[in-house]
Amino acid sequence: MPQTASRPLNVLVVDDEPDVRDLLVEYFRDRGHTVTAFSDGRATVQEIEQNPSRYTLIVSDLQLPGVDGLGVLKAARAANPSVVVIIVTGYASLDSAVQAVRLGAYDYLTKPFSLGQIDVIVQRVFERQALEAENRHLARKVGIREVPEPRGIAIDRLDAIDARLARIEELLGRILGARPRL
């Protein structure tokens, strides 16, 4: 049985495809994590609302019956801003990836994905938890009562890309607007 790099996570797996859901459940259980699984987005949102701080990690499909993965993501982040949410999808698009990151997704994977990718993400989750614990410890040491949560690097990058795209659209509009139409 593979060992976890840190303390066990409480994982919520949400996928309407039984094979994918069962694979992820087995993967996390084999590594000593506690796993709960759902196949429906609506039931998942109810679970999150009833147990807002129960889960450390949520792995959710994007396309789900009832409520989609973005709805699960919104509910999870509203209930517990520190929860890590990974969106997986067989229908990846740049728009859905950008929207997921903007809503607070920790990562976005396209199906088929490898369990090695999950390993890397889980390792990053452990590293993040260790850094956050160290930040809290150091903040207490110097007398800071509350450490502000840093804004995600990915969101900062998306904001910069949005600003550049807006500028490009503005310039294109000027160029095309100044040209006589044929």
C-alpha cells in the first residue's frame, strides 16, 4: 500500500462515470485517505453545505447531473475557502479552464488523466499545507494574529492576460474602425 507524504486527507470524489469514480476512490483509499464519493452534483452540494469543513480535497467532474462541476466548485469555496478543488473533464475548453481557475479551482485536468498527475497534485497539496502551517507559526511568532490569504498566482496571470486582450481588442477596434469598409 503506498504511503501518504503527510497526514491523511479527507477526499470527496464526484464523477458520474462509475469507472472513473471507482478508480479515484481506490487510488485515494490505497494511500490511506478517507474518501466519500458521489455521482450527482446536487447531492454533492448538499453534502458540502451540511459538512462545510469536512473535506480537504474535492475532485469533481465538470459535467455532472443536477449541478455541474463549476456549481460544486462554487459551493465548496463558499463553504470552505481553504478546500482544494480539482476539476476533471473529458470536455476541456479554454473557457471552462479559465472559469474554473477564476472560481478558485486548484487544478484542471483533462480525461484521460494519469494517476501520476494526481500524485503530483496531492504532493503539491501537502507542500501547500506545510507552507501555510509554517506561515501561521511564523506569524504567531512575530505577533501577527491573522495572515492574509495570498491571491492565487494563476488568477493574477489571468488578470494580466485579460488586460492584454482588452488592450489588443481596443487597438484592433481602432484599426478596423479607421479603415474604410469595402
